[in-house]
Amino acid sequence: MSNMYKKLYSLFLITILISLSIFACRNASAENISSDEKRSFKVAVLLARKINADGWTRAGYEGLVLIEQELHAEIAYTESVAEADFERVFRQYARDGFDFIIGHGGQLVPAAEIVAEEFPRTKFAVVTKYGGNNKNLGTLSMRDSELAYLVGVVAALKTKTNKVGHVGGIPYAAGKEIATLFERGVKDINPGATVFIEWIGDFTDRDKAREIAQSQIENDADVLFTIAAGTSVVVHQVAEDAGVYTLGWVEDLHNLAPNTVVTSGIQDLPLLLLKGATLVRQGRWEGKQYKFGLREGVQRLAPFYGLLTPEEEAQVNAVKNDIISGKIDLTP
């Protein structure tokens, strides 16, 4: 090999070594950069009602704030979205480059299905029970059967008349499951109990909620369980006036009527939304139904504030442990 070729070959080797060195340095630097610094993460939530309309809606907003805090996400939300505007708002967030768009409530599923097909690279979720599209649209839901059954156990222990009531909003599939398992929890503890299950038909008709609550009380129900969102406050008020007990849903409602609300089935919706956003952030979103419950701490009972005896509390805790271990069949 001539001296000229030897020099050219040496220069080529030096160039390759320098290039590899630079590439290695870049890779080493990339490993030291957090995923949050590599690219922004944008999350938006659609709320069908005003943020403070009820605990459910407020929890959806609080979940978005938790995502901002824990995942350092850029967030946005739209409240009081009318049904006619569901598609438009989903579509606008997708066009604006949001990575994860959440519809807070089962009524948003049809619009989410349409827009998710239009934007296959964007991840969508609806907070409800629904199978998803196995691509980019999934759902975030609770194992409601666990908590509903446990609330039913409390109702069975508290009733003296052996009659308890359930006041629901709209009988969606999720709501029906809650009612079914609540009744099962009551009757597994007190087989002779009667459970009145009635539906308002929406989440805003307070007059109808009052009418149902009063009717159930007139029929000797002395414990009322309500999952009627914004109208549930009326049920608790009617029960307080009548001197009977209630069981709340979504958040701890003790302060609403301290001598009336025995406990509440707490749905930690903010944590639920955070778990969904974390899956997306980690690249693990599969467009399916994700369920969380007592085991993951997404659901729990509020304190009893002295309205159950120590023996009754111990019985409730024993049932909770059996639910977590799978000893109790909670198939709807």
C-alpha cells in the first residue's frame, strides 16, 4: 500500500472513531435527560358540567391538576360542554397536538369513538365502563362492584327496619352494576332486607330526587344510598330532615350532614386519571378498558365517624379483605 493510501486509510479510521465518539456522547447525554425534558406531554379533559357542579365533575378537574403536578404535563380543560359540541371539542384538542384527551363521563363515548378514528396517533380515554377500540381509545373505570358491595354491607348493618333505598341518576351500565352489587351486599348480610332501587332519569332533576327519597322513607326505608351526582345533596337533606341515614358516593360527604351520612364510597377519580395518563406517558396505552379498585387504593370507604359500633366496623373490614383476596364473587 502506497504512503498516500496509508495516509487516507488512517484519516478514514480517525474520522470513524471521532464519529462513534460523538454518537456515544450524544447517547450518554440522552440517557441523562428525563422523559419530561425530551418532549412535552399535553393532556386535556372535557367536562359536561361546570367544575363545581358536583363531586364527580370536580374530581375530573382535580385529576387533571394531579397529572400536571405528577407528570409535569401541559394541561387544558373545557367545562360545561354541551352534547352537540362533544365532537368539536375533542377534535380541537387533537388538532392542537394534545397527547392524551379525556372525556369525563360515559355520555362522551360516541363522540370519542368518531374523533379517535380521525386522529389515530392521539390517545383518547373516557371515564366510564366501555371496551375501547383496542387502538387509541380506551376507558378508565373503577371496579365499582367492590365498593358498591361494601356500601351495601354497611347499609345492612345500619338498617333497623330491614328496608333500604337506592337513588340513582341515569341507569347507565355502570350505574346498574353499582345498584346490583349494592343490593347483593345488603342481602348477603341481611337476607330478609328489602332494597328499593329507583332512578331519577338524569343528574339535574332535584325535584325528582326529592320525590323518590321521600317515597322511600315513607315506605320505611331508614338508610338511603345515592349515586345521583348533583342531585344527591337533596337526598341527604331529605334524609336528615326525616331522621334516617344515608350513604354517599364519590367523595366523603360527612360534613354535609354529620349525623346522617354514615360513610361514603370514595372514588379517587384524580388518582384514576393519573394512572391513565401515566400509562400513556410510558407508552403503554393499549386502547382497552382499564379497571382499578380497592387493591390499588383508587376506591375506599370514608371514616364512619362513630356511626358504626367497633364490632360493625370490624365486620366491614373483614368483608373488604375478602373482596380484595377474591373470596367474594362480585360478578354483576
